[in-house]
Amino acid sequence: MVKLRVRPTASQVIKQDEADGLPRKLRLRSKASKAI
């Protein structure tokens, strides 16, 4: 429990990175689907 409280910002940063990476993956998938 203490560890989770110690670094709440780390989890938020990771979530932000994932949120930024999702649209990129979706774009790559859309391009791949069009190529196929």
C-alpha cells in the first residue's frame, strides 16, 4: 500500500505514454488494413 502511494505520478506517466502510443498503433493498423 505504501509503495503505491509513494509513486502515483509514475503510474500516471505510464498511462500518458500508453495513451500517446495507442493512436500511433491504430494509425499503423489502419494503414496495414488498407494495404492488405
